Amino acid sequence: MDPLTAEIQALKKSKKATILAHYYQEGEIQDLADFSGDSLALARAATKVDTPIIVFCGVHFMAETAKILNPEKTVLLPDLKAGCSLADSCPADKLARYQEMLRINGRKFQTVTYINSTAAVKALSDWVVTSGNAEEIVRRVPEDHEILFVPDRHLGHYLQEITGRKMIFWDGACMVHEIFSVGDLIAMKKKMPGSIVLAHPECPANVLEHSDFIGGTEAMIRHVGKFSEPKDFLVATEPNMMWQLQKRHPQHRYHGVPGITCACNKCPHMARNTLEKLRDCLISENPRVEWEPCFDQAGEVLRRSLLN
Ligand code: SF4
């Protein structure tokens, strides 16, 4: 074990901390975590932590969710600037004005919000969904209500297609999933006949059209596990996901689909967390997510949506 990893392990023990890591974190961070998962699994795991400190290796809205579900615990985020372009695309004040405008126009609707959003936006919502439970929650919305889906328009369009529910879309998107290169994907499929394309529903429709399987990261792992013979999988989601796929199902070969502007298409926000910052936040017990007034209402929506 290298000295930095050993130092983090020792700090984790002495500080009584639990490390949660998203699948989009570097493999070396996922390796150190007590639990790795997607947003839904991590939110649920956060409610079962029995240590006084949670170190959340992911982006800010995820650490915020962990704090909301654990008000009495200290929640640390190795880099407080680890944001999310998708969450940023839907400011709470703008959403509140839009909801008001719909109400004034007599529209009867419920707001279904993707978990990649700020606590203030969750507090304005009826439901919070992840890619793992979105379809099930959308089906719970009463038929006589329209659905205002925020902030990811690509996930919204995909859900509208599979559930048949008419939606009003917010114009947000993830900077990573939006820019997969369809041209490169088609070329890769030609080069590897028999390969299987896995795509996250945050990808635009033109990528989903060329995919064999559409699902969140947990669903991808389950799907890959169904194949015992070695296969080539072309993966259209954040490339660190391939580390987890390789670990769980090493019999296969995984190939990242490149982005239009960048060959690896890594999330720059997730990449802000490093082993050094993880060590430093354990030493200083900072930066931490502080409680905000909107967390009470956001917590009600989160518990109703994700924990029941
Ligand atoms: Fe946000 Fe996209 Fe990065 Fe996920 S991959 S944290 S949705 S910018």
C-alpha cells in the first residue's frame, strides 16, 4: 500500500469516518471507499452510516443530500468547488418563477426533479428521482397532472418516451453526457462487430438511438453481469465507470465512447476530488456542508421519493 493510501486508512479509523464514493470518482478513491455507488445507492447508504463523520467523494449536491439525510453528522467534501453543470443549469429562483407562471396560466402539474440539483430546487419539488428510480416515480404522478421535469432535458425526453407521460422540460443538460460523439460511436461499432453499447439516459437521443442498453450506472453493472462469455462493451457515460465495471466483471473488455472535444470525456467537477484533498479534509475536518434552511423541506421530498 502506498504511503498516502495508508495515511488515509489510518485517518479514517482514528476520526471514525465513513467514505462514500460515486462511481465517477477515480478508481483509487473508489478503492478506499467503504461504499461506492450511484446517486440513489449513495443516498440510501448515507442513511445507514453509524460513524460521526461522512466523507463524500462526489459533487456538491450529493454531499448536500448526505447532510440533509444526516443532520447530526459532519459531512465533508474533499473539494467544496466540486459542482455540477446540470445542477447549475436550474437556479432555484428561476424555477420558482417558472412554476408560478404555470400556476397563473391554470396548469395543474407536479414537479419531478432529477437528483442532480441543488437542495433549494429539491425543496421546490414534489418528487426527486435518480436514473435508477425515475421511471417508477414518474408512474406515481397522478394522471390528471402534467409533469414539469427538471433539470435534465435528455433524461426527461427519454422518460416521456418510455412512460408515455406528457412532460414540460427544463432546458438543462450534463456537459459530459451531452457531448458524446455519435460519429465515433458508429465508427467503433463498425470496428467491433458484436460489441454492445451501454448508454446513460443523460445522453442525447442521437446517442441513445445507437445504444443496445440504456440505464443508470447500477443498471449497467447488472446488465453486464448477464453475459458470461467475454464481450466488448462500448460505454457512453463518465469513463471512471469502466473501473467499476472492470472490477465487478473482469471477463469483458470495456471501451469508452469519446466526446466531441475530448477523447476521455471525464467530468471535470468529479475530478476536483483527489487523494491529497481526501487526506487533507480528514485532517482538518473541512470543508464541510453546513445546514441551510431549505434542507428541511428538501429532506421531506427526498425521504418521500428515495427512502419509501
Ligand atoms: Fe454533473 Fe454531469 Fe459531472 Fe454528473 S457527470 S456531476 S451530471 S456534470
